[in-house]
Amino acid sequence: MALKTNLRVAVSLIVVTLSTVALSRESAAKESLAGSYKYVGGEAEVNALFAAVESVVQKMSVFSRGIARGRLRKPNMPSAELDLTVDAQQITVARTGQKSVAAPPNGTAVKWNGPDGKFTVSYALNGNTLLQTMDGKNSHSTNLFALDKDGETLHVKTKIVSKRLPAPVTFDMTYRKH
């Protein structure tokens, strides 16, 4: 009887320990991804954004190119600063000069009114990466925020798909914690 009791206690302690370790890792990931970041990609990444936009708009009608170029370049320019707030109820992405975007961390889509229209936004958090998905009437875009192993460098990979574009626009931006 004492052996069974000791075995139950040992198994219970192992389960509690494993649960605590799992929760600690999840909490650490949220804390490490959260923070304030400053854009460090420089002119090279801005030029790469322009090149990505240009490669797509060149496939369009000459009459549509200027409009598409403006709609793709301006809102996708890197923000001087980016703030990520991550907690159990909500994830918020705030960029200098832009409206912040907030949604639950569990993937539930919420309505968001952006400067270019109405969208549904959702987040998926996986360790040190955060996937932001934005769906609008005519477009679908994703931003993958990935924290580098150094815990300081944040890579943001963006993909924009629209029924009005002949191909997706993809580009990367780099930020550093400050």
C-alpha cells in the first residue's frame, strides 16, 4: 500500500514538474517576443520592397501601375518603431504612425478598421514566431514576426495577395530590440 502511495506521489510530482516547465517555456517565449523594436534594415530593405512592388506592377496594365505602386509602397514602408505586446488575452502590434492592431492569441479573427478599409485580423503564436493574418475585401496579407536566436533581432516577412495583383508581393524588414 505504501509503495502504491509513493508511486502515485512520484507520478504526480513528475506531471506537475512537466506542466510547470511547459508553461514556463510558453511564458518565456511570449516575454521574449514582446518588446519595442527599432527599424535597422536600412535603405537596402526599402529598395528591396520597391523592387518587389515593381516586379508585380510591371505585369499590370500601364494605366493601373501608378495606382498599384502607390497603394503598395506607402502603407508597407518600414515603421521607425514597432511594439509587440503579448499576453494571455491579447496580442497588439503597434507601429509608429499607424493604427495598432489587436486580436486574441488563440487564432480568433476580429474585425479591424484600417486606413485602407475593413479587415479581419488573427494571430497565431508559436514560440518566438507570430503570424499575423489580415483579410480584406480584395486582399489577404500575412506578416510573420520571427525573433532571431540572439533574442534581439526581429525579422518581419510580409506577403500580400490580391485578386487585383497578377502575383503576390513579398518582402522582409528587420528590427532590433531597444
